Amino acid sequence: MTTETLHAQACEACRADAPQVSDAELAELIKQIPDWTPVVQDGVMQLQREFTFRNFRLALEFTNKVGALAEEEGHHPGILTEWGKVTVTWWTHAINGLHRNDFICAAKTDMLLS
């Protein structure tokens, strides 16, 4: 496993036979994105974080930044935009679970706030 920070890494193409992160990898990777929570939805492990904003306009601007990041990385999250809040959920659809790409994209999502 590389010691380079997650937000400095790039996503790799992921195939249906790519391995999901192990429990040990999850424990290590989550330390780099402490504001994210591993959740299970419909039996699929995912990373989720809620971001809060002063109004809908700011939430929508952030949503658009996350969308641009997703296109750049070729990896697409679930995004729920509401008044004053955006919930972002990363997981790898091809493997129905978490891949290192999800942690990279979560870290890059955090960077969009700065």
C-alpha cells in the first residue's frame, strides 16, 4: 500500500473481478478520511458523508464540484442535494462494495471544501 496521501492519487479502472478492500485495509484507509462513515445500504458497503451549507445555492455549487470531480476521475457517487446539505456516497458499482478508488474520491471530495 502506498504512503502517498489519498487525495494525491488517481483512480484506476476497476473491473467486476477487482478485489474489495479488506477489513484491515478499511481500518487503515478510513484513518485518512475520518469524517466519512462506512455504511451498508442494500447489503453494499459504502462511504458516506454529509456536508452542510448556509443555503441551497451553496449546496448546489458543491454538488456541481463533486460532479466535476466524478467526471474527472471516471468514478461516480450517489449525491443527494437538499437545502443546506449535500450527502455524498462513494462505492464501486462494478464490485458492489468498497475499492481503494472510493477512499481516493472521498479524500478528493474533502479537498473541494478548501
